[in-house]
Amino acid sequence: MEISRVSFLNTLWLLQGAMLFSVIAMFACKHFDYLRAYLFDVELHRLFVQMLTFTLFFLPFFVTFGLSEYLGYQVGRRSLRGRMPVVYAIYLFGAAAAYLFAEFMFPLLGATRLLGITFQLVALAMLLLAPRPHMRRILLLQQVLVIALLAAPQLEAG
């Protein structure tokens, strides 16, 4: 498979699907807080099952994230004609900015809205890479739906 903007865009579609799967699986799980609820009464077999379950929930996300990060890095390196300091700076400062944003905005926005923002950022990157108008329309519709969902009052309680 040739590394190109199209292949990077395809991995972003996979990444969005894996993100959606992981988040829905996590929220659908009834006993996601078993460790904190039973910290002093831990049953090892139940704890192991919980850890295995969460590993399986997030494994598709981490695999597709690593793939899209690698392809994005390669596409960025080609687009910037091998200027590695610029590519590294974009990755490092981008990651630091994302961490700081999440750290300071978590109390204000909550986990659900922060997850929604990550969907929006991936969709925005896809929108910039999308070559066909119908794909752009799908991504714009997705943006509008996620914004409407994030604007809902009492979102975190739900």
C-alpha cells in the first residue's frame, strides 16, 4: 500500500469508527468503576476480567491511532520535503497543547464533551483531506450532528 493523503484519510475513517466503538462499549459497560468501588474488597478474577474487557474495548482504537499517526507523519514529512525539525515540532507541540487543553478544560466541559471535541478534530482533518465533494458533505453533516449533541444541556448527566 502506498502512503498518500488518500491512505491517511482512509485510516482516519477507521480511527473514527474505532473511537466510536470504544466509547460506546465503555459507556455500555455497567461495571466500569469496579476497582474504585471495591478497592479494599478486590476479587482478582473479576478485576482481571474487567481489565481484559477494557483492553479489548480500546485495542482497536490504539491500533488505528498508531496506524493513522504513522501515515500522517509520513505524509507530513513528504509534504514538508523532509524538514524533520518542523514535523517533530508540529507533533510535539500539538500533543502538548492537546494535553494542556484536556487538563484545564476537563472540569469545565466534562468527559463527554472532550470526547466529542476529539471526534470533531479528526473530522476536521478528514474534511481538509477529503478529495470529493460528497465526502465533504458527509463530514460536514457529521460536524453539525456532533455540535448539536455537544450543545445539549445536561449532557454529562446523561
